[in-house]
Amino acid sequence: MDTLQVTSHSNLVSGNNGTSHSNEELRTRSVSFSKLIARSFRKPSGTENEAESAAGSTSPSLNRKQQRHNQNPAVFDSENEDAGAQVPTGTPKETTPDSQQSEKLSVRLRKMFKKPSPDVTCEKSASPSLNSSGAPLPYPESPSLEPAIFQLGNEGTHSGTAGSYRGSSSLGRGRSPSTPIMPSHIVPAGNGSPRNTRSPTAGIAGQAVLNDRRNTRSDTVRSSNPYFACQGLPPHAFSSQEFDPTNMSSSTRHEDSTILMTPPASSSTGMTSYFHNSYQNASNKSLNDINENEEVEVFKNTDPSDPTAGNKPVLGKSSIVAAPMPSYAGSSLSPQLFPENPVIVVEQNYEIKSKFDEMSPLPSPQMNGDAAKPVLRRVASEPNALQAVKEQTLKASHKTANGYSSLSNSVKTSPIAPYAIELEEPQRSRRLRNKSFSSKFKEVIVGPTSFEKIKLLGQGDVGKVYLVKERKTNRLYALKIFSKAEMIKRKKIKRILAEQEILATSNHPFIVTLYHSFQSEDYLYLCMEYCMGGEFFRALQTRKTKCIEEDEARFYSSEVTAAIEYLHLMGFIYRDLKPENILLHKSGHIMLSDFDLSVQAKDTKDPVVKGSAQSSLLDTKICSDGFRTNSFVGTEEYLAPEVIRGNGHTAAVDWWTLGILIYEMLFGFTPFKGDNTNRTFSNVLKNDVTFPNNNEISRSCKDLIRRLLIKNESKRLGSKFGASDIKKHPFFKKVQWSLLRNQEPPLIPALTENGYDFTRLTNNLKGNDKGGANGKNTMVDEVTEQEKIMFEEKVERDDIVSDDDPFHDFNSMSLMKQDNNSLIYGDQNSYGKVSYTPNQNRSRSNSHRFFKR
Ligand SMILES: Nc1ncnc2c1ncn2[C@@H]1O[C@H](COP(=O)(O)OP(=O)(O)OP(=O)(O)O)[C@@H](O)[C@H]1O
């Protein structure tokens, strides 16, 4: 996620939530990469070679690069072309990957209901890592950990270039090396989508305007890194134990790291200069034209001890619905969220219990051999109980027809809470009905004109996010708008579909809620909960030291862990954890956002509860077991070694990034930051994490960081059971995972100063203030035509969008249950700067006290 550098346009928009720190502090920021790592850097394999030949090129990375830089706007096909180049021969080519993915998901979900139960030992609740008394499980020492991680004393030296951070004037950011440069693919209007025939300011041209604005600030981009495409890593970068340099192709093996500055001889002059220039800006958006198709390998689970391998007997005959996140219990979550929530169903020989019983402890299963072992599984949305009620309701209405009883009576006497009942089937398009999240959403009830722009909150790689108010309700939302032409041009269609899928599927207190999504002729819209506190990164920056105390870091990292656990449970790998992508809710709790780099594991498995009734834990690692993907995605300083190596990565990357995040929260900089991208990657691969000695960080905290930053992903904390491994680490000993939402957040965001409020501005102008004091007229002039179009176009419903439209899989839909938790626009409110006040209810001594709501 980006920070918005306040530029010459700052008179038009305030910064990202307008935090009160200096702009200079924010100048350099991180970059997310997303690319297929150059094949030449992967260990050669049969499939890869095949893929290369499928690409019809002896120098596939260069050709792909050329393709990417080819300004050919014949965009609809190019994405599939690329897919063809990447999918190894023998692997079924994905002709409609997005629909296929959602179809797969629904197939998976359908399967889950029928699926035989895995071999699980069961406890009485789905609570993952708490023992029966609610206390965390003891933390087992792993004998397989690298010896280095136990060397707690070696903290005086801060190796590599990281030391320069301590010496520098600020401990603050230095993530992106330089001012980003314009993506080379921005082309004049009219070259984009064939649909984009209207205003020249819409679509690509409009985006060019956006990107111009971004020129003076650092970017979050998903980029193909030409550094990898043509050069590779220095030999010393591969000195770590897992990398075998002999497997590098000759074209990418270099004797000397200086060669890294030199593009390969095979490059054409043009490409040479391109790569060379790009190298100068290796981590910013000159690298932006990416290939969105992921190369995915699904490996057979070879672990014979894996209870989920092979066929499993069908066990329970009914289901018990349990909350996937024990943290829901007693949380401040609105009850409306629960019914829609994907739930874990414990299949066993119980009677059906409704989801409303989920707060009460589940009865102890009769442990009776295999038959007594329940299985946890995910269901998309509609709990069985709701189905049962519908049937009941239906029967009741039949009876009414025969004069036996009334519908309302049947509802009253229903054992299920009445608000769970949908008496009428909501309108849903055929496309929406096919989605896994279909029961959460209905036909869209809003459109672009339903919203009034208040201000620009920020803009990322491809999207612009506005604070808007819904005209009808005055409720505030964050409306993320993407130009279709831009998405097509830059082959981001899959990304936006993935983002919609994840947002729509998720229902978690620490993941931003999607209320509506819709499309118009030229734009795609995601209407999300407005996180008034803005980016957590901003909050960090407002601190003098740019860092927070250990206890506060524990708070944030526990919430992040819970959110990642949930994503993994759903089969998603987040892949872009960093402070910019963590937003702060008005309550001060975190909200994970920006899922366009996330990926869903293919053939995801059901989570499993392991252990005994006394010490159970939820194995979420199993959900994406065997899934590896080798896109080059993430943010430079947060990239895990396996991502840099390009040999494929798993959900373990999220635990690596958690380690970096905790480190950054505590010290104000990341542990492997180098002077340039090359050096950073080298540090990631080679260096052990070291800690500045001027910091009072506990041993358990350092131990946690070290374990999360184990370079060998199979030894990294989280590699055994996923989040449960992390949750039971001593660092989190005091955390009550089931009550996270009731913790007092360390920082409470507040809107303090006036920013630019377009609503007020427009009203003023309507009130004969056109000449406008304070240069307001100038500001209005800068409200671009593009923005007008964004808020004027008509919504295109699913059924209107033809099957061959590249966005036909993007659903126009509205959340069934609007929780009404969103802030309400108030004329007197300020929508400008945010300040973060330390929470008075929380201190070092009481930070783990919980408050009642
Ligand atoms: N729900 C929200 N509430 C408040 N602000 C938000 C919200 N969503 C996004 N923003 C702001 O908008 C900015 C851009 O959003 P986001 O990063 O999701 O866009 P993006 O195009 O996906 O960016 P990226 O390049 O990081 O992918 C964020 O930095 C954040 O400040």
C-alpha cells in the first residue's frame, strides 16, 4: 500500500489521511514487487524448460520483458498469451483462469460437505492453541532450529549496511532508493480498451495523470524487476545453505557482483538502456508492467504421517458450527457479521447446532475410535442451520396455505434467531450465484452516483481510494476505483479479481469489510469500510523514534497473526504484509487491506484440530499444504529468501514478513535493508538478523523474530502447524487470543485538522462562492474530468456484462447485511489530518487488561 507524498497537488488532496508528520519523512517508502521471477534464476526443471519452449523463446525473460514493454494495446489476448508462456506444457492451460478459480473454490466447498473426514484427534472446541483452561500451550523447543537463533548475545554488531540506519539522522524509512519514475507503458488515451472510447481523460490517460501525481513519492508497485530479468543475484548472495549455484543457468551465473550492473550481452541496445535505467530504480515503478499470471506448482503431499493424505472415512452425520476465530467470542463484532462468516464446521455425531450456539462450548465428543474424530471444515457462507430454518419456514408456509399455521408463528417458534432468516431469496445474478461468497451478497444496490467524493485517501499501484459518503445514508466508505483500461493494459485483471474474491470471502474483525463492489463502463469499484486511522505506517511515523514499545508491538503483531491465520485458513497467502497495508480502524484495532498480491492455494485442504482435549491446536498450515507459487511478489525489504531465490514459496512467506514487521515496529527499520535492492536481497539471503544493542527488547521477543526469520522455510516458525506455532510462542504468552478485539489498542486515531472536503467545497461553490477565497477555485479546477466520470457513470450489472468481457467475473454486488458500523458523515467533522493519541486506558502495566463492552 502506498503512502501519498503530498506534492504540488497537495492543495487538491491531503495526504493519506493527512497525518501530521512531515512529508519528508514519508518520502521514501516501500515497493511491492509482483512478477514472475526470471526463469533463468530458477533451478532448471523439466517443466520450466517446457514452459520456455512453450513461450517459443530462447531468452524467455527478455522476450517477456519485451512483450511487457510492447505498447500493444491488444490487451484482451495478451494476458492469455502470457499465461500460455508460463504454464508448463502438460499443465492444462488456463483459458479462463479467474472463473476457473472461483469455480474451483465452489467445487472445493461443495466437496467439503461431502468430503470424507481426515484423521483428526478432536477436542471439544475449535479454539486452536488454547488448552482447556484457555491458557496457551507450552512452547516446545524445536531441536531443528538453526544454532544461530540461540545466540542471543551477538547483538552489538549490526552487520551489512543496516548499520547505516543507526547512524542516520532518522531511524525512519529509507526503503525505496529513489523517486519513482513513470511506468513506461503509459500511453495516450485511446490506445487502451476498445471499450474506452469516451473521454480521453478516462482510463489510461487518466491514470497517467494519477501517476504523474505519484512521481514525487515512493510507490507500492507490483513490478517485474529487470534486475532479475537480466542480471541475477551476486554469487555471494547464494551462499546460504539451500541454494545450489550449479543449478543456475550459465547466462545468469556471474563471477563478480559488479557484473550485476551490466545487462547481458544478448540484450539489444534498447533493452540494455532500459534495464540499466531500471536498475537505477530497481525497486520502483519503472518495473511496473508485470505479468499477472502466476506459475503455480501443486505438489503431492509426501508426508506419510499426514493424516489428510489419502482417502478418509466419512464420519459424522451432522455438523456443529463453530467460530473459525475464537477471537470473535465476546468481541465487539456486530452480530450481523457472524451469520455471513465462513465457518468451521465440526462434523461429528452431534445434532445440528446453530451458529448462534457457537459461543457456548461444544460438548465433548464421544471419543470412540475413528468414528469419534470430527473434522473441521470451511463452508462458504450459509451455515447448515440457516438451511434448516429455511426448510422449516418453507414447510410452515405450506401449512399456512392449508390453514394449519402461520408463517410468523413458525418464525417465532424457530429455535434459530429470527434475524438469520431470509424469507425471500435475494436477487443474484447467475455469475454471483456461482461464487463461493454468493450467499453473503446480493444484486448491487448502489452505483457510482450513490456516492459523493469527500477526498482522495490515497492511491496505490493501480487504484485510487476515495473517502466517500453514501448520499442516501451519509455513511462514510473507502471507495477504491480502478481504471479498466489501465487494468487491461497492465494485465492486472487477475489481481483485481483476486482482491475482490478475498475481500468478499473474508469476514474477520481484522480484515477490512467489503460492502459493495460494482463496475461501470470504464471503472471497477470496491466499496470498503473506511479505516479512519489510515495506515499503521503513518502512525509509526508519528512516533519520535519511528518505533513502538515491545508491548505495543505485541498488540499489533497478535492482531496481524490472527488475521493471517484466518487468511491461511481460507487458503489465501497474503504475501504483502507491511505497515502500509495495515490500516487502523477508528477503534485503534488493525485492519488488513490490499489483497491484490494475495494468492489462493489450489486444492486447499481443511484445517485440522490436532492434539488432545487438553492441548489442542488448529493446524492451518495444512490448508495450503503442498502449494507453491513462484511469482516474485512482495515488498523489497519484506521479501522472504525463498521468494528472492525464485524457487517457489508457500504460506511460510507470511511468517517471514511477520518477523520483519515486528522488527520494524520495534526498531524503526527493517533488518536486512541494504543500500540498494541488490544488497538488500543479498542481506536477506546471507545475514543473520541482528539487534541494535540500544534497545530493551526481551529475549522472548528476539527469539520470536529469529525464529520467524529463519531462512529455511521448512524450519521457520509456523512451518509445523501454521499460526498455532506462532501463537504459542512465549512472546505471546499473555495474549488472550479469544479476546483480541477487547484489548485496549495502544494508539487511538483521531481526525484533528481540516483537510479538503469536496463535499463542503462543492456546497460552498454552489453558494455563490465561485471566486472562492483561499484559492478554492483552483482546487476545483483540479478536480479532473476523470474523477467526474468515476462518480457519474452508470453501474453495469452482472447480467449486462457479456461473457467475453474481460471483467465479466467481477461481480456487481452488495453485502446482504450492512452492519451499519460505518462512520457517519458529519458537517462539522474534519476529514483532514489524523493524530494518534496514546491510549490512556493502556499502560505498560495494564496493557493486557481487557475491558468489557
Ligand atoms: N479502507 C480504507 N480506509 C482508509 N484508507 C484506505 C482504505 N483502503 C485504502 N486506503 C488508503 O488508500 C491507499 C491506497 O490503497 P491500496 O494500497 O489498497 O491501493 P492499491 O492500488 O492496491 O495500492 P498498492 O499499490 O499498495 O496495491 C492506502 O495507502 C490507504 O492509505
